[in-house]
Amino acid sequence: MGDRTDVTICFREKDKNTVEKVFSYEADEYIKGENDVVESFWYDVNSGALDEQEKMVELGVVFEGNHDAGSEYMPMAFAHDGHTFAEVCVDLDGHTVCRVSNGEPDEEEIASVRKYEKVLANVQSIFGEAKEDGKKRIA
């Protein structure tokens, strides 16, 4: 058993069976939102569901989500629009963050944030959602 944390993932209802097969069990909670988007809550998941995210990407599932911090990693937000996967570090309120070294933000992390924001906008467009004032939104 590895480092465990809670994970939230939003996906289209038509992908629910695929997501459950990837996890090998049902989520602890589901909330059906607008436009047939499901928000799922998975508690005590190994390594922030990294393996499950990779499998959902392979299967072409469109999703967005986040996981809490573990003992060896920061909280993260992630999104996959069916073509591109992106992830970023977030604070406890879900806002994206970048490391700063010698007073300058890390250029690779800035690029990751930009990529994530673009992929997240694509996911939300697919889900039929409007982006709220640049703040990360889960269904």
C-alpha cells in the first residue's frame, strides 16, 4: 500500500463504466451535474490516482479533477480533453501555483500552467460549461 489521498474526478456520464473499470470499483460518491457531467469522489486512493489517470488518458476519457496532497507530493489539478493531458500544482483552495527560484518563477511550471488552463478550457467546453473568471472549476 502506497501513499494515499482523496481524489475528485469529473467526466461525462457515458464514461462512468469505463472509469469504474479503470479504478476496479465504484467511487465513494457521485454527483450528477448539468450536461450529463458526473463529479466523482474517490477516498483513500493510492498515489493520487496517477495510474488510473494514465489509463483513462489511454482510453480517451475526457476528464478533469484534482487530488489532495500526499506525504510525498503536492495537491494537483489535472485535465484531459481527449487529446492532451495536463497537470499542475495547486494550493489548498485549488488555485494553480508555480515554484519560485531566486525570485523568478520556474519557466517550465509557467508553461505547465498555460497548458493546463488551455486543456481545462477545452474540457469545460466539451462538458458545455463556462469558465468562471479564470478560477479552476470542478463541475
